[in-house]
Amino acid sequence: METLHFISGTFHPGLNVTVRRGLAWSQKGLLPGETITLCVCPGGHNHTVIGQARVAFVMVAQVAGIPDELIAYEHEPSCRTKEGLLAAMSRVFGEVRSDEIMTVIGFEMDLSRASH
């Protein structure tokens, strides 16, 4: 089972989206319906598994090509626009451009069953 690591533990019930730089996550072979583990590790430390989720979809796109309808489900509120997503990713990784290839992962979780 794959583990998605997050800097922020902000999630909402139902569909969540996370955007990962590059193709590494698209090449892991995640399939819709597969269970993944969610881990919050601010600053890369203090790993806290908060629960599991089911993969809804995996897609590859440039940031500019990610549909606004999907970005609206971004787990992190500041990333729910392309501008906000680029700014947040640039703070973490250095400059991130709108023409860069990203892997978009949609996952569904039930917060009532998440462990804290």
C-alpha cells in the first residue's frame, strides 16, 4: 500500500485532490479503488498516519491544463486556484512553472473513520 505524505493535514470529507510534481506518482500504478495511507509530516518530520483513503483517479497534466473543477477539490484551501497551487508549490520546491508536468491524484476519505 502506498503512502501519500502531506505537509498540512487539511482534508475534507469526500473527494480530495493532491498535485505532485513530476511523473513519479503516475508511474506507481495507482488504480481507482486502491487504498492508500495518508501521513502528515510537517517539515519532513513527525510522521503521523491519519488514516486511509481510496484512490478516485490519477491523471498527468501541466498545471495550466488541470481542470478548475478538479483544483476546487484540492485538499489545501490555499491551492484551490492555479495561482495558489503554483505559489504553494514554489514555496516548497523553488520555482514551479505552469507548464510543468504534474501528477494529480484524487482520493476519497471518510473523516469519521480517520485516526488522529
